[in-house]
Amino acid sequence: MMTGLFRAILLIGILLYILLIIYLMKKGRMSLKYSLVWFLAGLVLLVCGVFPQIVGFFTDLLGIYSEVNGVFFVGVCFILLIILSLTSIVSGLSERIRTLVQTQAMLEKRVRELEDKISSLSEK
């Protein structure tokens, strides 16, 4: 059973977390596309804090000893989900950067060749 103090601290922390996400989205420091996982994690934890019976049901179902441990388990699962999504994003961006660097190098080589061609034509 979650104590009243733990629930209060959990709810205050989750509300601050959700407000921070909304603030970062509003200021343009976090795009909607990437903030959805963070926001979903906050909403699930908020539901867990408001309705501890749901946490009790899932802790009994999964054989977790304490509801507090169940809340932390849900938090860890979302952290793993967020890390996985960020790793996927970074991998995609890394591939795009590699392609961009290769394209830029080919264009740079072409510009140098054209400059050499123009300088050889102007010398004649």
C-alpha cells in the first residue's frame, strides 16, 4: 500500500514533470514528435498516483511485493522505452549526417574541379 506522503510526493513530482514537458514544447526546445513518449510516461505515472488500485491490481498480477516497487517498475520500463526511442533517433540522425557529409564532400570536390577548369580557361 502506498502511503499518503509517497502519493503526495509522487503526484507533485509528476505534475511538475508534465508542466516541464509542456513548457519545453511551448518554448520550442522539445518537438511534439519526440515529447510524446515523455508525456505518455508522465500520464501513466499520474494515473498510477491518482488511482493506486490500478497499481495494486498490476502488482498482484505480476507478483510484485509492494505497490511502491510497482510504481518504480513502471518508471523503469518507461525509462527503458525512452532510451530505446532516443537511441533509434540518434542512429537515424547519425546515418543522415554521414550521408550529408559524403554529399558535401562530393560537391566540394566538384566545385574545386570547376574552379580549376575556370582558372585554366582564364589563363589561356
